[in-house]
Amino acid sequence: MLHAEAARLRHYLDRPHSEDRFFLGANSSVAFADLRGGTSLGGRLHELAGRSVLLATHDQLAAALALIELDGVARRIVLCPPDLAAGHLSEIAANSEADAIVSDRGAADFAALGISLYIEADAIIRPATVQTGNRPTTWSLLTSGTTGAPKLVSHDIASLSAPIKRGARAPVWGTFYDIRRYGGLQIFFRALIGGGSLILSSCGETVADHLQRLTKHEVTHLSGTPSHWRRALMSPAIRAIRPGYVRLSGEIADQAILDNLRAFFAHASVGHAYASTEAGVGFEVDDGLAGFPAKLLAVGQGDVDIKIEGGSLRLRSARTASGYMGRDAPALLDADGFVDTGDMVELRGDRYHFVGRKGGIINVGGQKVHPEEVEAAINRHPAVWASLVRARKNPITGAVVAADVVLKDTSIQGDGMAAQTEREIIELCRQNIAPHKVPAVIRFVPTLNVSDSGKLLRHGRA
């Protein structure tokens, strides 16, 4: 939790050994020490005082620098990731009452919004008298996993930084996330507040190129979704990195991906965190097992209260967002102050396991199937890298379970080995899940589509 005297991000630029801490982009880097006496906004920061600012840069490094400058000056920062659909921008601008734009894309891209104040952002630090402020700044993030225009969720520095502990050492953090998303923003805070450096990914950068930069800068702590990690493990370039800590979040971390990472990074600590944009970081699990211990419901983790209601995970803590923004915004909290995450869990022995999303159920003849539960079963086969389960229409049952599967050895997809592997996958599913959940159709594919937020694309939700 931030202390009262550390109310603004610029405070953390003055930490000891800040001359050894950097934001490292694809084409340039910035030392934290340089930020103490310079600006990336061309000396125009004072024009943004008290405004609601759309931060919409392509370059993550430019975004990281602007965040530090805007905090305490702007009334609101709206973090717009580069994959945001242009058609949603006007609604987001209206819901956030935006009256200024900070971007590296050029003012013409935003002309339709009718916002007159545009300030150019870049990743160059120019000497300047640093303008500071102590205004309460709302941080507005876009949700993922929805159809239509994303919702805006309001946080402040206290809720975003609540899970962060100040570190005695200076790790080199890397992340496959974009820092405009909640998962990436958490790593941004961990580097800035926790005392380390941060290697930022770049729009359009290949997995191999990003891994090579992680190797070059000797990454020690690396974070991403399970889908991010599966893609990374398929690249030969991953063999050169030597992280001491591997972190998963954003999707269900099934046992297969945890085992693969533990085997590949034998000397690293592998952990997975549960978090959502609305609820914040709920808990972290570091015992190498999927799901989470049932005892967490009794003891929580830190300042987090956890309960299960109707099979859905609910969280209450100081890490929770203050609410959704915009007209007709739904309520975020229930009567007891909990966020219903919509993630469904099932108790097996002394452990809860995630089985899927409340709204993502496949109906097979009146029986419910969570795609993620079936994927976890498929992914346990040693020949499988990843899978995506979906509904396929059926005239008798309404739908059957179909699965797209990526194999580790793609050369067997077109020969007799494929049929044998398919039989083995189906038998494995029969041993571990109910009969109506077993895939009726398996299709081997070379890859699966992953959104820019790092999650599998599931027919309109990511």
C-alpha cells in the first residue's frame, strides 16, 4: 500500500540506485534518474492540469513516461491500448468526459472526437523544470472479455498499488502484456515501486524478437497469460532466457502449462495470480498446482476477503475498483461490497479449481459444459501445446463439444499419428471429465488466435 508521503509516482524516481533502473523499449530506453529533471511532454504538462486525458500512444515506452507525468496533474487518465477499435473511441471519450489527448499517432486520428487539446508524446526526455502536482488522479482502464464497447473501470493509485511490496533488490521485470491493460499495469507498478527495471514489448514485435531482448537485458522476473507463455514456449528463442521468477495471470492456469514451465525453467519459481480489472489482484498461488487452496476462503490473502456464491468467485478488498464509468453503468459491488468476478470454481478435495466463465457455457442437451474445463483436460496430453473448445451445432442435442488443438509436433497432423493422438485425447478426457463434456469433434490446427490482451479469442470475448 502506498504511504501518505508517497502519494505520487514521481516519488519512486528518487529511490536509491535509481541510476541503475530503466524502462527498456524496443528502440530506446530511459533511465529513471533522467526523469527527475526532464519531461517527455514538451513542457506542456501544465495544460493538462485538472483534465480528463485520453492516453492513446502506439509506443509503450511513451505511455510509461506519460503515466508518471500525468499522475497527480490530470483529473483522470484513460488508458487506451493500441488495439482499441476506432469505433469504440468516441463512446469511451464521452463516458470519461475526455477533454484532452496525449498520443504519438497525430492529431488527425482523433479529429472526429472534437477534442481541441492534443499534446504529442514520445520517448525522448528533454531537460525541464519538472512540474509536479498532488491532485487525486483517477486511472480508468478498459475491461477485456466483453462484447461491444469495453467498459471503463475506475481505479486510483491506492487500489492499483495495494498488492505491491517494496523490494530490497532490483529485479529486471519483463512482461508480454501491454501496460495499458490491468495485468501489464501491475508489472509497471512492480518495477517502479518495487525497485526494478521494466522491459516493455512493442506493437508488431514478434515473440522471438521480444524474447531476444529479454535475453539481452537479462530479465529476472517475467509475466504473461498462459496463452502468452504457450506461444513463447514454442519459440526456440526462449531457450536463452534465465528468469528466476515466472508469473501467470489473466487466464486459467491449468496444470499442463504450470508443469511445462516448471520443467523448462527448473531453477525458477513459478506462480500464478488471480486478478481482474474490476476486482484487482485477489491472490497468488506458488505451490505449483492449478486452482487455489480452499483455506484461502477462511484466511484470505493479505487484505482480501474471498467467498464462493453460486459457484462464482467473489472478492472484496482495498484493491477493488471504485466502479464502472459512464451513463447507465452497472453496479460493481454487491450489497456486502464483493465483486462477482464471473469466474466459476468447483471444490475438489481441499482445493478449488477454475472451470470457466459464467457466461461462456456450452449447452449440450440441457447439460452445462465449461470450455476451459475441457481444455484443461485436453492440455494434459503430452503431445498438446494448447486447445480451444467451442460449441458445434447439433440437430439432436442443440450443440456438441468441438475442440481445436495445437500439437507440439505439427508434422503429425496429416498422417496416421494424428488419428492415434486424437483417440488418446478423447480417452484422456473420458478419464477426467463427464461424458457429455468429452469432445465429439477434434480438429488439429497450426495455431490459435490470441487477442492483444493475451487471451484466447472465444467468439467475441477475449
